[in-house]
Amino acid sequence: MARRSTVQHDPRIAGEPELSARLDTADFDAPPPRRPRRGGWSGGGGRWLVWTGRIILWALIVVVVVNGIRAPFERFTRQEVAAPNGAVQEQHGFPVERGMAFAAQFAGVYLNFNPDDATSRSSKLAAFLAQGMDPQMGWDGFGKLAAVAVQAYDLKASDANNAVVSVAFQSGPRRMLLSVPIYYSGDDAGERFVVSGRPAILPAPAPADLPQVAKPETDDAAAAELKPQLEGFFKDYADGDTAGLQRYVAAGKSLPSFGGALTFAELKEIVVPVGGATREIQAVVVWTVPNGDVPPTPDSTDPATAGGHLEQAYRLTVEKQGDKWFVADIRGAGRVAD
């Protein structure tokens, strides 16, 4: 029976490389080799910039084209041009304010006539009429007409040279309108106006319907405190007593007075809403108006010296300082709840 050799063989044999059970960590730290990418798009950043530039360029072109179309359309369709302070307001290039002033001046002459003044009227009208027009503008020389409160009311221009102006006026108890066609020569022809046709009298619109307003909740206690203060204030406010007036005016405030032009007669009504130390109140005051140059005499029964009475409504800002009320401001009341 053969025996196994007891000689141990060294695994390391001379002349052969030494084997080691340890791993070299440097092999793990090294990055894997890069493979060439297939199917990619090299140089894409440049193309995106080109397309972005094209989009921006087309957007600018669209904006320019739209504005170019819209601008003339707005110029032709607008009815009025908002004018800054000091500038001439225009419709279709027609000067509105100057045209209305010309028509109102013409109406003041045209609407007033009587047989005794026919010659004078025709000579005055000549300043507004073109050559060859009827010097009396349709009036046959008979009858009478008188107009007051002549005011330019409206203007409608059809183009830069032609317009129709409405002029409001009062004749007796009636309020009416006069329609006046006028022509404007333009800037290159002296900026002149002329009546271009026969006027027309029209009825004016009726007064508007005024809705009722609710009365505010009132403070009767504050009204009782304010009444004597306001009576003294309005008396000195009418008389022009500067020193006396300051007793009723809030500290740091100064108010002008009538200086004797009117005389205080009565504080007829006072409305004081609920509030704090500063309030907006309403007062109805009765003034005595002089009868000509004669100063009015209170409680006089003589018509020559009694004067007339006129009711006026005021809105006052009052402030309570300590235990008294003082006036900080006074102005027209506007609409007062009845």
C-alpha cells in the first residue's frame, strides 16, 4: 500500500509570481471607462438659441403690426380728445371750446329782437354771418323775443371743419336750446368761425326726477349745545366782526366773512348726526337781504327798509374742544335730506 508523501509543498514556487489573497482597492477607485454615447444630439444648445431668437423677433413684428393698425382706427373713431390743462379740447380736430364760445355769443344776439331794434340787431349779426346770408337770419321784423342765461351746452362735430352747437337759454318761464351750425376755417386759414346755416330752437330736457334720501340718525343733545354757538357764529359771520368771529372758530383756523353784505335773521334748522368730537353738520340759515342801498332794519314793516329774506343751506365741520363746539370749516351743504 503506497503511502502519501509527507513532504509539504509550498504553494509558492520559485520563479512564479506571488499570489496574494488581498484585494487591491485602487482597482475600485478608478472610474469605469467611458463608452461613446450613441443616438445623442451634439451641438443642440446653439439651435435652441436660434429658435428662441426667432420667436422673440416674430413677437415684436406682431406687436408692431397690431399697433400700426389700431392707432389710425382709434383716431378715426374717437369722439373726443381729452385735453390737458391749458390745451384745446377737440372733436375730430374741431376746436370745441372756441366753437362753443362763438356759438353762445351769436345766440345772445340772435335770440333777442324787437321791431325797434331791428337795424341794430342786423349789424350785430353781421359779425357772425358769411357774405350773402340773410342779415336778420329768418326774422321778418315783427314780434319780440328776449333770452337770458345764454350758455353753451353741447357740441357735436362731424369733421374738422363742421359742427353743430347747442346753446341753452331762458325765455320767460321756459328753458330751451338753440341749435347753431358753424364752420371752422382751420389752422391754415386764420382759425376763424362762421355761422353756416339757419339755427333751430328746441325744447330743453325736463328736470331730472330726484329720489328721496334717508335722514341720518341725529344727536339732539349735541344740536342743543351747538345752536347758541352757531347763532353767534352766523351773526358775526354776516357782520364781519373779525374778533367776535374768532370766538366761534376752532383753534388754528381762520374764516372770511360777509363784511356786512348780509344780515343774520334766523338759524332755521340744524341737523347734527351722531358721532365723535369732530362732525359734519348741516344748517339752514335765513339771511336778511338789503333792499337796494338802504340797510335792512330788523322787524321793520316798511317795505322800503324791511329787506328780503333768503334761506341758505350750509355744511359745517365742527369740533368739540372742552365743553364747547367750534367751527372749523363752512361750505355749501349740497343736497339736504328733507
